[in-house]
Amino acid sequence: MTDRKLNVRERIDSIKAAFAKSGAGKKFRISYQVMWNIVLLLIIFGVLGAAFAGGVGAGYFASLVKDEEVLSYESLQQDLYDFTETSDIYFANDVYLGKLRTDLEREHVLLENVSPLLIDAVIATEDEYFMEHEGVVPKAIMRAVFQEVTNSATQTGGSTLTQQLIKNQVLTNEVSFDRKAKEILLALRVERFFEKEEILEAYLNVADMGRNSSGNNIAGVQTAALGLFGVDAQDLTLPQAAFIAGLPQAPFGYTPFTNAGELKSEEALEPGFTRKREVLHRMLREGSITQEQHDEAVEYDLTADFIPPAASALDRYPYVTEEVERRAAEILKFYLAEQDGYPKQQVLDSKTLDDKYKEMAERDIRQKGYEIHSTIDKELYDAMEVVKNEYASYGPTKTVIELNEDGEEVEVEAPVQVGSVLMENSTGRIISFTGGRDFELEQTNHATRSYRSTGSTIKPLAVYAPAVEYGMIGAGSPLADVKFTHNGWTPSNYVVEREYGIVPARTALAASHNLSAARLYGRMIEEGHNPGEFLQVINPQRIKQEEYGYRAFSLGGLGEGLSVEENVSAYAAIGNMGQYNEPYMIEKILDNAGNVIFEHESESKKMFSPAAAYVTLEMMRDTMTPIGSGRTAPGFLNFSTDWASKSGTSQNTHDNWFIGTNPNITFGIWFGYDKPSPLPERASVNTINLWANMMNRARELQPDLIDPSSPFQRPEGVVDRSFCSFTGLPADSACSAAGLVTTDVFTTAYQPDSSDAGLKNTKYVTIGGTRFIALDSTPDEFSSTGAVLSPDFAERMLFPYGGDASKLFPSDNSYFENLLAANSTLEDDGSAPSSVTLAVSGSTISWNASGSSDVVGYRIYSGNRKVEIRQADDTLSASLPNGTYQVVAVDVAGRESARSNEVRIGSAPSEPSESDDEDPDEDTAETSTPPASTPPSSGNGNGGNGNGNGNGNSNDNGNNNDNGNNNGNGNGNGNGGNDEDEDENEEDTPPPSDEEPEDPPEDETPPEDPPEDDEN
């Protein structure tokens, strides 16, 4: 350059010398002076014109920005750093899950965490004078203006990094002098307030970067580094940094991925690689890299560094992602409202406020870069998903008809769905859940968003625990399982014809009997209680207030029902000794600056007293025993812990439930079709099986959580009481004699009414298999000793619906064989019974039954001596020794019929001698009615007494013959049979736990899907 200047000067000097030699010097000087003056005038006019133009330009600039508000430092700071940033979600214990759904992914990064190579590449490419200028470069602006005015084909732009930041964050992308003027003004102001490093950091976080390997739109260098190369911004190589630095000029032209997440073709990738080489050239020119680094980076094949498509959090954990996002938005709604001075209750009471802040929360959760930490344990969630996916016994997939988006009917597959929730009792923390079988097929979260009929799982919550709380029952209190009809509603057990009579509350709950639960619920309502008040503590979203008054509610007759989450949370409250904790899935939320803006704090509310909760748990322990509806569970479980559980099946087996709680956790599961439809046979067993399989796997991973070492601890207010199992009252002699004294747990609030003991000792007779109370005049030989149920107690047991008191006695329980209802009386017809006709065959006599209805038995006479008796239900025959015999019928009042015809067994004896007639020991009195004989009672199955010589035979029921060998006038006591026919080898069969669906009350506007109890 210097040499060129010297040559020019030499050339000018040689020209001057040539002019002097030619004699033209004077003429030249005159001409020179004229020209110089003209030049000076032009310069003066040019300066004046430039000044004028500058003034005009300045005036024009001033007119463009005259209305622009002068922004403060705080306003500029908020605008510059108010860029959208994707929120991150975490499993429990800070285990990263992924990003929430968003239209533009962006992850904030500090400047100190950005590679110096990338910083140099951005400055060299976008603003080489960034470190020197004050926000604008005049030369660049003049060039850009000239190109704009002349409509030049080459548009180099004139924006510094500061101006680009202003355009992206404060202004719009509008192309106009007005926007440009404002941009310049704001850039100067930004440079005044902020350090270069702050400006550069903001720019690196807002710059558009095209698409990542999943096809999602991205912005910011950290998001680009992760989305294109799978590394952090601080770990980028030189070729990678150069490629990213070139993207902002044309993000979607240079991006290597399509919107489907596919790598572009080699030809389509070339523009981006060309831009990369341009960036490297500028870095070399600015001295940021060496020639060697430049050459290596240019030759490097960057295609090998592009990462394959990565599944998003929604793809990998769709149910978790959607549920966490929904709950976080709900929390943020109230947080944002509180920031504006609106308390939570005011938002709940105002639809306008609720809608406003809901929209704000849903926007912010995608743009504000929150950290959302959930309670879901990744290890347990993954394990339960594997168990769910591998389980093969859900039942058949059905085909249903649905309307598509065009309103056309199409066939859709409908598999059996599943929902489950694992919850910590002491906090309400949702540890894991199962949302469904296949998210792509059905997006409904069946754990939290599906509301279904509860079936019999409602019984502990709405029937038994409330009754215990009110002091009406204890664990072993007797309940009446007897049919009734109320306002057209006639519930029944699963086996429709079965009535279990008096059953302990624990058995009624464990076996899930319907009639006893329905009666107990009705009794609470009739006595002025509101058993639904306890369930209201959990604030069920889909239960209407009037539903608690429906009698069918006791059996699961709900309109829409409960979600799995709600049902499990109520059981968790019982497992937590009656203390309810609202279930939660969001542990805490942090803003993009790391500040905690929300953190969950568990707050317990009383649902039941500890004593009532414990007694209910004690009853629910029986569900997994042989008498319970969950008796198959122990066979599926590979560990044993203190489980208290309940099963449930809704009307027509549309829903199947199983929920179990132990001192640590509660786990509940539901099976059903999305469109209610009958489940297959053994659905309840299949549900329990999957429940157990999930618990087995969870215990393998976290035994201390799933299998606590200590059982439920008995709290204060729980006592053991001895009582009569049939009446529930303190045991008296009648109860003791019947062998019905037992012991069970009660709360101290339970105060039984002992004004009526319920049972009284009495005599009874058996006619046609039915027991009747004997009269005082009924001969003891035809009666047994037992107990009778008092009328007042029977009425109380059958309250409020009434019923057949005789059905209170369980037919399959030997304890109740000798018990009678007070109205079981045999009417005395007031006259002697009709006689019978006697026949003989060999050594056996037989006779017909008396025609009288009040006959209780028969006496067999030989002369004046009674030799045998027969109960009314015994065989009407007898094998006897030689002699003559007659038979009389005896009624309930003790009257005898006329003697039957006389028959003889064997040949007649020889004529007695005269001396024999004078035997002083023989009773010679002749009478048509022999004297009354009063044998001892045979109530315990003792045989009759034989008088005189010969054999005394006792046959109480026709099945057992006991011969007493009697000598002289001694009494021969034979051990007779039972008072009723009974197969002594028959095993006691527990009442089936299966129950029958029932119709709802017609007068109570029942739900469409009324309940039934559990099927096994």
C-alpha cells in the first residue's frame, strides 16, 4: 500500500516537471487557482449539504422515535431475559425425566458454561466489532441503508448482536425504518446498562437454531448442542461450534433435521456445511483459530456427530408426563393468582379468575423453564409397567363402535383397562401408578382421571368404619343378613337365595355380604347419622351430596363413582389410623433461577378416630383368610405382611377392584372396560393376581417400604370384650349354655344395651324339621333344652327393615342348632290328638301319623308299662321283644290320644296260676289311660329311661338306637343321638363370599349402574 502511494506521488511530480519545461507554468498556475477555488466551493457546498442532509436525517430519526418510551434498566432486563424456556420434570429423588411438551424447546445456559470456541465463532460471524462498539456500527448502518435505498441484490444487514437481541426480545421482525430506528435507540440504551457478557449470554439463549433430532423447534445454543450432537454447549468441538454459530442466519435452511426428526439428504445438508466453512473462515481471519485448526475442521465429516432421534419424555413416560404437567399447571394457577393478590378460595369461587390463571399457568409451564419435581419413584414405576405389560390374564379385547373425527362409525378395539395407585399412608405421596394398558390406544389416565363404581370397596368407608366410629358395632358384633324390601328395593347376596342370618361384622365385611351391609347402613340413617360424612373428608369430585342418602350407596350404588386415586387415599387414611392426607404427585417446583416457588407440605385431617380405624383394620384383615373375598391373594403373594384389604365388584361385573393397606403403604387396582361392559369369569381373581404380582416386584426392589417389619399398632381406645356372639351383648347363662361366648375388639365408645339379654333358656320340640317353643305342659321326654331369641332383640336386629326372625339363625353353623325365634310356637288345638292304627310285622310294630297338627310324639305301651317313645319326626316304628303293645299320640299340651289297637309280637303266654294273680308286687289297677310318666330331659341327646326288666331303647331321631340294659327297677341311661338330623361327617363350609347384584331403590333416583358385591 505504501509503495503504491509513493508511485502515485512520483507520477504526480513527473507530470509537474513536464509542464514547467513546456512554458506552460504560468497558464497552469492560473488554471490551477481557478480549479482550486471551484473545488473549495464544492467542498463547502458538500459540507453544507452533508450537514443539511445529516440534519434532515437526524430530524427524521427523531421523528421515528419520538413516541418511543424510554425503558428503565428493570424493564430492559425483564424484556431481554424473558425468553421462553422449556420446563423440566423429574422423578423422585431428582432423577431427571425430560422436558414437557412445547412448541419451542429452549434450555437456559450461563455464559461460563459455553465453549469459548462457540463464543468466538458467534462473534466472528455475527458481530466482529462486538467488543468495541456501543451497540451500533455507523458504517454498517450506512451500508445497510444504501443497500436498502438502492434495492441492492446484496443485503449485508447492519445489526450488531445487541440489535439482534433487541429485535428478538423487545421488538418484532417487521422490516421498516421505524422498527430499525427504535432498534438503534434501544441498542444504545442496552449497551449503557448492561455488560458485554450479559448481552452475549442473552443472545446465546434466544437465537433460533432450527430443529433437533426429534424434529422439534429449538432455540439457544445449549438446546442446539444437546439436540444436534448430544453434548452440552461447553463440550462442543470446533466443527460443531462452527455449525451451531452459523444456524441463526437461516435456522430452518441450515438445520440438519426435518420436522419428522429425520436427517436431511446429503444435498439438503450442504447449505449448512457451506455456512460452517464460512464461519471457520471468519474465525481464521479474526485470529480465533490457527490455519491448522481451520483446515482440520473444514475437512471434518460432521454427519457422524448428528445424534439419532431421541424419544421425548412424553414418548417414554406419557402417563407420567401428562399427569405431572396437569398437576403442576393447577399449582401454578393458584401461585400466579396469589402473586396478583388473589387468594386460592377467591379463584375457586370465580370462573373468570379460574379461567384466566389456568391459561396463564398452561402458558408459563411451557415457557418459563420451571423444574418440576414429582413424587414418582422411577424404579418402582418402571418395574410395575413391566409387570403390567407382561400380565396375560386381563381378559378378552372387545370391538366397539365409536364415531371418528368425521362423525363416521368405526370399529375400535377395546381391551380390559387397568389403573392402580401406590400411596404412602403417612403423607399421601403417590409413589407410583399405572395409567392404562396402552397410551397410544387410550390416553385416559385410569389411575387419576377415570371415575367408576366402587362395588363393595365402599363398605369399609361408608358402612363399617362409620358404624364403629358411632359406637354401634365392634369387630365381632352380630349383624342380620336377612332379606328385606324397602321402597321397591330388594337387595340380595351374590347367591340370591342365600341368607346368612346372624353373622359377625368381621365376617360380613370379609366375605362381603350385601344384606348385612345394607341393613347396617339403613340403621345408621334411621338413627340420624350421616355415614357419608367420613367419605366427604376426601372431597370426592364426582359424588353428589344426595347420593349419600341412597340406601344402595352402601353397596357401591354411585352415580359416577371414585377414581382409583380417591379410593386408595381413603383406604390410606384408615391405614394411617384414621388420618387423611390429600394425595399429591408434585413435591416441589423451582423457577428458572432456582428459587423454590412451591413445596408440598402434608397436612393431616381426621377421617376416623385411631380406635375406629384400628377396629376396621382388624376386620379387614379377614379378607385374605379362607372366609374372605380376597382369599386367593396369599397364594399369589410371595411374602407376608400385615395386610388389611377389600375387594369390590360393581353391577354386572363392569368393574373389579382390590385394595390393600399395611402400616406403610396402600395399593389399589381396578379392572374394567372404558365403555362399561361385563368382565370375564374369574375377573376378581385376575385383578387380585395382578395386584399381588405388582406387590411382589415392588417388594423385591424396596422391601422396607412394601413389607414393614411391624404390624398395625393398637392405639388407645381399643379394648377386648367377651360377649355373646349371637346377640353381641354380655354373655349370660343361656349364651354360655349354647356355647356362643367369644372375644373380639371394640372401641371404648361401644356401649351395648344389656336391658334385654336377647337369649333365654327354654324347651323346644321339633316338628317337620322346624323347632318350636315347648309349652310348660309339654312332656320333657319330647322336648330339648335350648335358647330362644327374645322378640325385642329380634326386632332390634332386623331394624329398620324388619324381616323373618327365623332367618336370623344360620343354617350351616352348629352353634345355632338349638336356638329359636320368639315367634316359633306350636299352637295347641285344645283337644286330645286323634288316635293311630298299629300294625305288626315280625318283631316290628309300625303306625300311621296322628291326624292332629300339634302332636309332638308317641308313647308305646305294653299293658300299663311305657316301653318306648318316638319324637314326632322320628320313624313311626319300633323293634320290640315278644309281648302286646299299643301306641298313643301326645300333643304339645301333654294330652294323649286314645290307645291304638293292640298287637302282639310272638306267641301268647300260658295261663297264669292262681297264685300268680295274687302277686302283691303287680299293679292290678285297670285304667284306659296309664299314669303319666316323666322321663328326664333328652336335650343333650341322652336316651330315654327303661323301667323294669328288659331293654330300654332310646331313639331320638331315627338314626341312633341306644340300648340300656336294665335290671329290676333300675334306670338304664342310653346315649341318644342329636335332636336334629345332621351328618356328623359334613365339614363346616364357610358362606360363599360371592354376592349378587341388587337393584337400587325405585324412589331414590338411583344411579344407572347400581351395585353388586364381590364375585370370586
